[in-house]
Amino acid sequence: MRAKKKQLGAIALAIAATLSGCQSKGSVSEVLDPAQIAAPNAPAGMASATAPQATQSLGTGSTKITMLLPLSAPGTAGQDGRKMFDAARLAMTDLGNNLITLTVEDTRGDAGYAKDLAVKAITTGSKVVIGPSELPAAQNIAKLSGSNRPPVLALADNFAGGPGVYAVRLSEADSAAAGAAAIAAKGAKKFVLLVAAGANTSAVEKRVANSLSIYGASLAVTLPYSLTDRGAKAIADMGSLVEAPDAVIVASGDASPAPLLAALKPKGIPGKTTKLIGTDRWLEHPMDPLFEGAYIATLDQGETGPIADRFKTTYNYQPDVNVAYAYDMVALTAGIASAVGPDGFSKQVLENPSGFRGSTGLFRFRADGSSQRSMPFYRVEKGALKLVEKSTSGF
């Protein structure tokens, strides 16, 4: 029994929700049978050095799932797609081979083609579509109508989600909201949001405002800023509009926050009276001395440890967050298929407020298609993330 529990822990995927109200065999956590999990010392395989075939089928289960990946796309997109394919293969070996049949289609990194593949999967019997990773394709799919459409677990970055089309990845809005909530929970009331002007501005503002309201705090002002003036106008406006904010949140989008932080530093931010809150997007850039003292909510790298070790043993290269997202979605579909059956992918199941725990931590899907995550809360000290709290969420 102890050996089985140890094996189950090695895949780091325990589902937190009990699927109440369904004709299920129990909670999803009960169907992740340790006997199905590959041993950690299984023979190592070969990394995907070249793009797999355009269409491949994995597993023999009765539940049909389609996964859309940019396997032959050039550059980083193709590299990420092939990593996610390897993650899918590992998840199928661990959990899915006898539960689902996973058809993996190559989108080639073409958003139009990815949309066409998704529509084909939706209309030809797939119970769930995992992907695409192309943002325009995910956005177009979210606009499609149809009450009987199967759910889509979109892997696109910066995707806001839509009814029945769920955003899988941690968004900057969610990271900012969780960080703001952690500071508000300690008594801060007055917040300023500095957000890179663009398509995501309103989504970040809405999520942050909602998370603050839980603790009786609020956004005093939201200031979209332009990179062309290094945020100088927004920071000048902040000084005239808000007196002594408790915290300033900087959501920098794709760009490094360093220029804005350089402009905030002479204002005493961060300082004894004003906290500085960053987002996970900061961590896509080299750790800058200007990050010192900022608070950031982001994914727990420790959660991915057991899967990361097995992935490296199997494929001979280091996994990243793309691997974790892909593994979790394949494992989640396998778990639901086992617990509820091929027709169990309902809104009630997928939008269970208790959520699911995977290798990216605790997450849940909302009716509007967005995802919310509970994650650790850190402070940047001496160029490294120092844990402040094990879990914060903003929901």
C-alpha cells in the first residue's frame, strides 16, 4: 500500500474536486490508479528531435480526445509543441492509454489551419479538444456557437477564455490578482494598477479589482502606460491622482518592467509605506536589481518536481512549464473519463468550484472560460524569489 501511494505521489496529479451530482464512480482522485503509473526507473526514451507525423494516435480507450499542437512550426513555437507532445505521451503512459484515445494533430503554427482542425474535431465526435496554442485560433473558436459543442482546453498564452473554451495557462491578470489579494489580506486598502496599454488591460483591471473586493480593498486608479515614454506620464498622473497608495501593481505584459521600475524608484516605491507587486510575466526576463523588494505570485516549481524528474529520465532533456500544462490536461481528461465516462465532460464537472490539482498547482475553470489558480507568493530578495506564503489565489 505504501509503495502504491508513493507511486501515485510521483505523478503529482491529485484532483481536488468530488464530482457531485454526476453518475460517477467516485471522485477523480480515486481513479488515478497507481497500477497504471509507469515506474520512475522505466527505460529512457528518445527526445523528439524532429517533428512527429502530422497525425498520431495514442492510447486505445473509448473516449476520443483531440490535441492540437504546432509540431512542425518553426522556431520556439515548434519547440514548445514538440515538448507538449512528449508530455502528452508521458501522461498517456501514466494514466491514459486504457481510458482515452488521443489523436494529436499538427497545426503547423498556422492559426487558420488550427481553427479548421479544431472545428473538425468538434464536429466529428471528440469529447474534448486540448489546444490550440495559437492565440487567434483560440479566440476564433471562442466565438463559435453551439450548445452541444465539446469543451476546448486552450493552450494559447494570454487567452482570456470564453464559454466552453477554457484558458489553461496562468494569465498575467490572475498573477496580478493573486499578488494584490495577498497584500490586501494583510490590511492594505488603497491600490494603484499600472498596466501596459493593450488588449489585456481591461482583463487585468477586472481581475485585480475583483480580488481586492474580497478583502474590502479597492483600486484607487488604473493607469495604462505606454512603453514609448517609459511610463513617465502614467507615473506623473499617479502622483497627482493618488496620495500615499498602500501598494502599486505593475503588469508589464510582454515587456520588461525595468524602465517603469526605474521611474518608480525615485518615488520611494517600493518602500516602507508602499508595496510593489509584480506578476509572473516579470520572470520571463532576466532578474533585474530593480525587482528587489517586489512581491510576485507565480506557479510553484516544486509541484512539477516529480513529473519533471520522470520527464527528464524518459526524454533526456529538461521540461518546462509547457510540459506541465500539457501533461495536466491529458491527465485531467483521462481522470474524468474514468470517473464519469466518455460523456462526463460537462460544465458541471469542468467548472466545479473546488477545482483540480495538477503539476501546475491548484486550478479551476470558470463559466466565462477563464482559469484561476492558487499559487505561492514570493518576495524578490537578493535577486531570487523568497517564499512569503505557500498559497494565495485572489478568489
